[in-house]
Amino acid sequence: MVIAIDGPSGVGKSTASRAVADQLDLVYLDTGATYRAATLAIVRAGADVRSETEVLSEVENHTIDYTEVGIVLDGESVASDIRSDQVTLAVSAVSAHPLVRAAIVEMQRRWVDDRGANAVVEGRDIGTVVFPDAPVKIYLTASPLVRATRRSGDAEAEGKSVAKIAAEIEARDHADSTRKASPLRPADDALIIDTSELTIDEVVDRIIARVNEILTDGGA
């Protein structure tokens, strides 16, 4: 079973996804990290993020994997490197290229297939594009202020005001929701959960309840 969990940044997506994977004894894939790893490779190479040809060529020259230590680029753990300001500022431009997205989506599908097609997959287009047939689709959301406040506690946000973080989140949301290739939006059959006033445990409980509901219906 693939459990697709989508939503913008700051909604508790990663924490909830990992917890659900742990409770159900499933592997977990952060697809956003794969795009960030690709962006890191491009930034390091000095490629033009606006050029789909350059970006795609660079992406195809590297191996990206997701392991128990997190995201790995060419055998190097880059979990910290992908959170740099350089990567954050460039990742939307990189992920907006249709051919680049197609290549990375194929990699994500292969990763899940290699693990028996049983996984919790987190991202922004999992339920709409990567795994549109996933039996469980969740879309997490939260108010802008809550999201910015949560992000302010991250290491990558050190030294930034909540207002600045909110502006960065708004810019990323706009870029992701208006791009032509795989825009950020909930799948038509996704369960939408507003996490603004929920604890992570409450979010996880709602997702697990949805999984159990689908399993019960499927077994009826």
C-alpha cells in the first residue's frame, strides 16, 4: 500500500509521515528531499537553473537515493546541505521544469517499487501525479502564521524573523501552485486535514484512521 501525504511546507508533513511509517512498519520517502538533492547538484555545478536542458543534463549525471540516514547524492549524505539558502531559493525553479520532474518522478516510483510498493510517500504531487492510484491520499494544510512559526524553529531558519519566513513560504507556495507541471493541489479524493490546531499525535491518529477505513472497505 502506498500512502500519499501531500501539502505545503510547515504543516507537519515530514513529522507526521515518519510517524505513520513507523506505526505501520512501512518505508518512508521524502520526495521533496530528492528535488533538493538535484538542486544541490545543480548549484554545485554552477548550472543555470532556468535552463531545462542544463538542469536535466546535470540531474542525469548524478545518483540520488533515500536511505535510513536520509537523502544521499552520489553516495554522500547531504541531509544538511540541501537545506541551505542557495538550495531553498533555487528548488522551485528546478522543480518547475517538466522534463526534470518526469525524470525525478520516475526515480521516486522506482524507489517505491524496489521496496515492494509499500511506503509512506511525502511530497507536493504524490496523490495527483506520482501515485494517483494510491489508496490513501492525505493533504495537510495549516494557516500561514502557524506554518511560519513552526518553520522558525528549524535550523535553516536561524536568524530569520517569522515575517521573513512567512514571505518565503508565500513565494514558494505561489511558485509551486502556479507551475504548469504538477502544481501543488490536493487530489480530488484526498482527505484534507488542517493541522493548525492539532498536535502531531492527533494528525497521525487521523491518518491511521483513514488507512484503517480504506483497509476495512477494501476487505469488505
